[in-house]
Amino acid sequence: MERTKSLRKKLTFAALCGSVLFIIGFAVSAPVRSFVLFNQIEKQERSTLKNITNRAENYALREEERRLTVQNEAISNLLSTEFRLISEDVSMLRDTFVAFLEHPERYHPRALPNALYEDVKSETPYVHFSQRLLKQGLNPQIEKEIKAGSNIADFAPFFSDYYKCVFFGAESGYTIAMYVMSQPDDLVPVSRNPARLTYDPVSRIWYQEGKGYVGTNFTDVYRAQTGDMTVSCISPYYVNGKFHGVMGVDCSPKWVNELVKSIAVDKNDLYFILSSKGEVLFVNFDSDAIRVTLGVDIRNSEEKSLANIADKMVEQKEGFDTVTIRGKDYFIAYSPIKNVNWSFASLIPVENVYAPSIEIKDHLLKIKDSYYSKLKSSIVLVVISTTVFVLLLLFFIFRRIIRLSDNVVNPIIRLTHDVNKFAEGNLDKRVKLDSHDEIMEIAESFNSLAQKLQDNIKNLSEISAQKKRLDAEVNVVNEILVNYLPDNFSLAEKYGFDLYAKEYPAKSSGGDFFDFYMLDEGHLVVSIGDVSGRGVPSALFMMISKAVIKSFCKMNSEVSLGDALHKINNRLHEHNTEQMYVALFIGIIELSTGRMEYVNAGHYAPYVYSAEKGTGSFLIDGNIDSIMALNGNISFHTRSTVLNPGDMLYLYTDGIISDRSLKGEKFDELMLSEAVLKARKNNLTSEEIVDFSYKTAVDFIGRDSFTDDIALLCLQRK
């Protein structure tokens, strides 16, 4: 209450004193003050106008530098990421193709259309023989190599949406490739004369450059057989340590422009891309000095400022500078594109940057001229009218001073009270005033802030609840996957068999699985598989595949294992709209004799230890059958072997042999077999062999987590 009285007194006294002093001061100094004020305003306006213009220009320059620099960095990082992903695709295709060539006996021979003799259309994998190869003659080794390497056709369709061409050119003179043409019925270039009869991969630019590369690399832009401008990501490939050829993919330069447009802030931005040779690869504006002309190094341009910037771009530097092109000044930001040694630059005319500040200056000059014109004619009228107005004002001030103090103080007291209630925890508390002034605006701002705070608390609670529910659901999925795998390892113990299996999942749910169960009283089924992809969809397809395989094997025990898998494959393929597949090894063991019938459907061959020989080998006798679920009506071949007393069967998925160490070395099948053989010769149990082989892989790569799931199964006949 004391504060309220004090405030009222202060308001009354201030209003009274201010009014009296204003009247006295105005009466004494009005003429002089008006003259001095006029001169000061004019002087201040000139200074202010200059400062505003300078600040506007500096601000515009800083903002444009920031925008171009940030935009350049974002576009460069985006392009670098895209080129890295392309390199990873090429590395994966190269390693897969080399695996076909190094171990052709593991894969079903494949015959592709020969573009030398047949018309091959867009998106159709094909093989082509050069005249040099035909003159030398096709020996059985090359024929076997081509048929094995042709299995890469299963992978080519997955990349048709991203690349114009996937190709493998061998030193011996044959080519395996797939083109994506403009129209589905267009013939690929080597199906048309004269390329059909003259094409030889070793004569191509990409082959000559790629032969000297180490790993993947990008070519400069060149004109492809189709006549289009193309850039290729290529890599040499080696078979059994010897150079064998060059492979790669073709990318259309048009996608670079699309990527830049997808992130550019202004569609009118000017930009170009420079190669490591100083050649302009892409440009989105017309200029005699900057245009796409292969073989022209703009570091030799007559435009000296442009040549200096080009030197810095070729040296992979980044920065912001000015450049003059044909007498016109530009601001330019440039930054390197990693992985390809290119550089990206954005430009904007200097006049465009300073145009807003010039517009502001012109506008202020108009306002200033208008203002002074009116000020001169109104200054006398202002002095007279102000005197009359102040006298009247003083009269009304004394009448309303008390009411005014109440109108100011009472809402403040009410506002303070309601804010304190809200601070004490009453979040529903709102301030209700009817003052229709700034204090009411403060109250409304407080109410808006309180409502937003209350809404945010509610939203955070809902988000937290949803996250907990999602985390719980993911945990349930992982728990189901773990519990879904069998763990009764004593099934065959009474028949003298030691069985153990374990799965080592990656960070997310995956599609690797193992299974074992009694087909009848005397036969044990063991299987291991790998479903394509990862995550919950892969895990669900794994569970369905595992259940279908088990149920069909039990229901069709009277037919051969190959015929049973034929039915299983048709069932899995029937509703496989997502084009997922299963690589599977399955065996049925007669426990009394150790005889095992098995089928390998696209899976890695198991490792078998022979006690009689004292050594082991991979179980490969004939071609491995096709993977399951992708195609229907596929035949599977039943083969057999015998596990004698002391023999061992070791099954694994590719996760254990797919990772590399920090030095880039791969833990391959040979290292895995050596670890398993060492464990077996030390007379370890099946469980100990599984643990030892996994620990050996972990020690080699230098970390305890793998990028893919791992499933291991070991069966020993005592």
C-alpha cells in the first residue's frame, strides 16, 4: 500500500513540474531553439543518411558473403556425399564381380545376350566380344570366366535408377554391361554398327585412365558412345592378385544441376563447377569467359581476376572474393568438392548486392526533401499552436492526474499479483485487465507466454510418452527375435552329436537365422540363412521364411530335400512384393549313420572337418543353387555327404567375413577356416568352437561390433 501511495505522489509531482517547466522554457527559448534545431536536424540528417547507406552496404555484403559461403558449403558437401556413395557402389560391384571370377565353381553358369550378334535393348544385361578376342579364340577358361561373371546381372537392375551404364571391361577383350537408354526400346550402342564390330574396352578413355588407378576414382567429363556428356566412376579389378580389367558406372552430368537446384536458395543464383584441370564442367549462365568447353583451362583466361580464382579452386582452396568478367564485377564464393577434386563456385553481381542500399538512400533523400519543405513552412505555426495547446494541456493535466495515477498503478498491482500466482505453480492462472493501454499489452503478452509454456509442457509429455511406447515396441521385437531361435542343443546328444548355435545381431534387427529340429526320431535338420536387407521388415521376412521352411520340411518328409525346397521357394515367392530373398543352407542328418543330405541355395559353403584326414575343407561339390524367394519354379539339387565319428560341420553367415580392420584388411573365409580348424584340433566343444571363431574375428578387426548380423552353428559327431 505504501508503494502505491508513493507512486501516485511521484506521478502527480512529475506531471506538475514538467508542465510548468515546459511552459517557461518554451516561452523563453522558442525562437532561438527553433532556428538551432532546424540547423542541427539538417546536419544530423546528412550524417545519418551517410551512416545508414554505409551500414546497409556493409550489412548487404556480410549477408551475401554468409549466404553464398553457407550455400556453397552445403552444395559441396551434398555433392561430395553423392560421389562417396557412388564410389561405395562401385567398390561393392567390383568385389562381387571378383568373387565370381575367383571362385566360378561356386556359382551357376550364366548366359547373357551377346551384343555382337543380337540386338540388345535398354536395361538388358549383355556380353560383347571384341574382334581381338575372336581372333585370339575363346578358350575354355575365358568361357568359364564369362559365364561366372555374368551372374553380376542379378545386381545390375538394382542400380538402373541411378546410373546410365554399369560395365566390366576385361583385358582379354570381352565386356559385360547394362545400359539405360532414353527409351525402353532403344538399342545399346554396341548393338549398332559400326560400334558392334569395332568396340574393344581397352581402347576406351575410361579403361586407359582406370588401369592406372588405385581403388575407385572419377574420370573427367567426356563424350560417351551415346553422344551424351558423361562422367564415370571406375576402378581396376584384380583376380587372384593379377590385373584383370576395369569396371565402373556412368553418371549423367544432368543430376549435378538437379542436386544444386534442390539446395540452392535462389533459382537465379549463378554457379559453375571447375575440374582439377581448370576446365568448366557445368555452368548455369551464359558467358564468353565461363562456358563448358572440354580441354580449355580458364586459368589461362585473359580475365586475370578469373584466372587467379581458378588457380585457387584447382588447388582445392575455399574463400570469398570479387572477380571481374567482361567488365562486370561479381562476388564469388568457392569451395572444394571432395572425392573428385572438383570445385564449386557461386556468383552474384555486385550491383545486385548493393541495389537495396541504393534504393534505401534514394528513398531517404526523397523523405528528407519533403520533410524540410514542410518543416520550414510549419515552424512558425508550430510555435504559436504549441503555446495554446500547452496552456490547455496544463488545465486537463490537473483534472486527470489523479485518475491517471489510478489507471496506471491499479493494473500494475493486479498484474503483479496474478504473475506471482503463476510463478507459484498455478499454470492455469491468466491476467484479466481492461485498461486498453501498454499495461494491457504486457498482460496479453504474459497470457500468450503462459499458454505457450503450458502447451509446450503438454506436448513434451505426449512426445515422451510416445518415445517410451516406441522404445518398448522395439525392445519387444528384439526380444521376440532372440526367443524365436531354438536353444535346445541336447536334441542329438543321445546319438553322440554335440550341437551349438548362436546369433550375434548388429545394432538393428536383422535377417540372419539358424534352426535345428528333429524331422523324426532318427533324423536331425540343421539350417542357416541370411535374408536380404535389415531392420524390422527383414526380421519379419526371416521369421516367415524360417517357419515356412520348417513346416514344409516336416509335411514333405517323404520327398527329396530338393523337391521340398522347390515348394518352399514357390510359397515364399508367391507374395514377395518387396523382392526380398533368402540365402539358405539346409541339411538332414541320419543320426545313426551320420549321412547328410543337403541343399545350398545361394549360401556360403559350410566348413567340414574330417577326423580321418585331420584337416577340413569347404563343402563344395557342384554348383551352388539359386537364392530363394526372388523367382518361382526353380529346381534345387539334393547332394549328400557323411559325417563320420570325429567329423565336424561348421555353418556361418557372411557377417563374420564382411568387415575390415582399421588397416583395411578383410577377415576372409581362409582366416575363418584356420580359426575353426585350430579350435577343432584342440578338441574344443561346439560351443567353444563358435565362441573361439567369433572372438578371432573380433580381435582381427579391432572392435566388438559388426556392420551385419552373424549366425554360427557347429555340429560334431563324437
